[in-house]
Amino acid sequence: MMRITGSTASEIAASVRALSDAGELTPGTALPPVRQLAERLAVNRNTVMAAYRTLIRAGVAVGRGRAGTLITEAVGTVDQEGSASDSPLRDVGHGNPNPAFLPDPDAARPAWTPPVLYGEPTIDPALSRWALPWLKGDQPRATHLTVTGGAVEAVERLLAQALMHGDAVALEDPCFLASINTVRLARYRPVPVPVDAEGMTAEGLRSALGQGVRAVVCTPRAHNPTGVGLSAARAEELRSVLGGHRHVLIVEDDHFSLLSRSPYRSIVPPNHARWALVRSLSKFLGPDLRVALVASDLRTAQHLATRIGPGRTWTSHLLQRLAAALLTDPATQALIERAGTHYAERNARFAHLLRARGIDVRSGDGLNLWVPVDTDAQAVSERLLRRGWLARVGDSFSLLRSAPSRHLRLTAHQLSGDQSVLLADDLAEAVEEAVSCPGRNPVRTTFT
């Protein structure tokens, strides 16, 4: 019998935590049924139930319905976006923007203003003057602005102010790596919603809502990894599905925004109570700028403010002023427009090369291509490794991973014409080899 002790809910919860910290309760261990533990400790069943709820909220345990309450499984190593460090291979899985299309900060240095001190407003006025009309143009409703240290931080804080450990979140499947990691590390319960050629599916979202999700994270365009954007018909369907769920938090991650060649189509229904539109500046001003803009309803903005308030972790006004100076600079605006054209043209060109070699891929929107290989993608990736290419396997983006992925995500926009032809040839050969000889090479692709 487990050495759980205590006569109050807090004492029982503390005892379980101590046993977990000491390794006596290992991940996956089922805690005693409520009735059994209550009888042994001579306490009311409600006391044990309250203790278990405390443990679930703290992320120490997870409720599994009839399977009982289990000690939470340890979170393993998670995949990350970005370039593979110290690799001699040509990296076509990094997902980064092209540095040649990121502006020089010295080209639009902001004017000096007095230092910002504790207790002063957290949003730079110049950035607010630029951002609010842009955001309200796409969300013409009562809109409140928050500035965060990037889109990943924005999504994490939005979910944290609305959810507790164990709450269910609807995520696209396949899904952006950072969203997967955010949900898993916070110990929310991810509920996958399939993505097809028109975006998040209405039937998948309906099923997720039926499973009690309290938040939905959706990419309205340039979905990462597939490059899909919501069609007008699909966005209308999703708004209809969400219409009866006013208090489910809807987070739209419009990460590609100014670079996108697709229209922004919102899934937020009219008069919805809780929503947020997140727009990162990283793809067109640079990942290191660490600034994102969040438009949301008043309640959500107020809850965010409690986490990004003075004396805590507001986004540096120096960065905000630099962002405002760049965004209002005509040369930067022209560079952003050229960048959007560059990514669209390069992706279309590489997709054409692949289709000419029998690989049926859509060019999509965004920085990457979602390439179907019609066989185990890991086997294809291993054969590309031997040809000098480091690719990203689709398994990383899957929430279920019930079967090996049959997709690669490739970032090919920085390749020259000759390099694109070489990669297309090598990929076609790698697919052919993997189909004809399905045995795997022991080499493995690792991103850190």
C-alpha cells in the first residue's frame, strides 16, 4: 500500500507530491481509488477528491476517468524549430526566414525618448498607433491590444490565463511544433483536429468541442507545416460550429501576416466572448526582435495584463520602438513586400520541380513545403542524409503518431536554381529507393 498520509486535502496532496518527488510514485502509477484511500485515512471521500483535484491542477497527476488518477508521465525531449547545430549537411528542414529579406535595424533607428520606468504603460504609443488600425481592419469589433515577447509567448500566456492542467485544447493535426510543445509542457490535453486542403476541418472541430475543449488554436493562413490557408467556405463552416460555444477561447495564430499571399479569414463568430488574434513580427522583422501583437476581447486582454504587467515581464519598449520605426519605414515596407513575393515564387518553383518528377506537392503559403512521399518519410529522410541533405520528417508535427508519417517538411526558398534541381533529383531518387527497398538505414535525424 502506498504510504500516503494526511487528514486534510492539502496534507494528502502534499504527501503524494513528496512521494512523487522521492521517486516512490513513478510516472504512470495509479493512485488508490477515492473510496479506498478515504477509508484507510479515515477521512471523507470529498477530502480525497479535493486532494486529487489539487494534484491534477498542479500537474502532478492526471485524471483518466474510469482508469482512475495517475501520476503524470514525464515530459520527454521535444522537437524544436530552427537550424540543426554543427551539421555538415545542407539543412532544408530549418523553417527559418531568409536573412537577406530581414531589415537592417540601423536603417530605421527610432528617435530617443525618455526611459520607461516601473508602473508606466506597457505598450509603446508609436507601435500602438501603427498596430491597432492594422488589427482592427481584420477584426472589426471591440479590440484591445497587448504586446508580447513573440507569438509563442503570446499563445502560452493566452492558454495559461484560461486553462488549468488537464484542460483540453483543440490543435490542428499536423500542428506547429511550438504549439505542440506549449500544450504538452503545460500538461493540457491536446485534442487533434485534422487539416485538409481548406484548413482545419469542421467535423474535426465539432468532435473536439464535443470532447470538452476549452480553447482552440487555429492558423488561418500559411499553416505550418502544410502551407494551407482557410477557404472562405471553410471559415464560415468553422464559425458556425463555434457559434454555440461563446466562452471557448479561440486563438488565431496569423504568424505569416504581412508576407502571406492568401487572405486572412477569421473563424471567430460575431459576438464571441473570448478570442485573440496573434501576429508575430518575427518572419519579416527577424526572429530575434521578439515582438508579437495580440488583438483580443477586453476580458482576455485584462487577464493577459496580469501576466505582462509593470514589474513583471512586459516587452521592452526599446524593442517596441524599433519595431514601430521599422514598420513605418517605406524601405522596410518595400522589403517585406519583396520577401512575400520571394517566398511564394521560390516555393512554387520548387513544387513545379517536384511535380515534374512525380511528387505531387502543392506550393502552399509560408516558408515551407509539405511534401508527400507515399512511403515512410523517415526512410526517405535517411536516404537524403546520405546525399548530403538534412530534412524534417512529418512525425514531428503529428499529435497522434499512430503510424509513420508519409510527409517531409522542406524549407527550400534559399536554394539557388541548381541546388533546387539537385534536391529535387535527390528526393525523387530517395523516394524511389525507399519504396522499392523499405528497410531502414540506422541513421536518424535529430533537431535540437
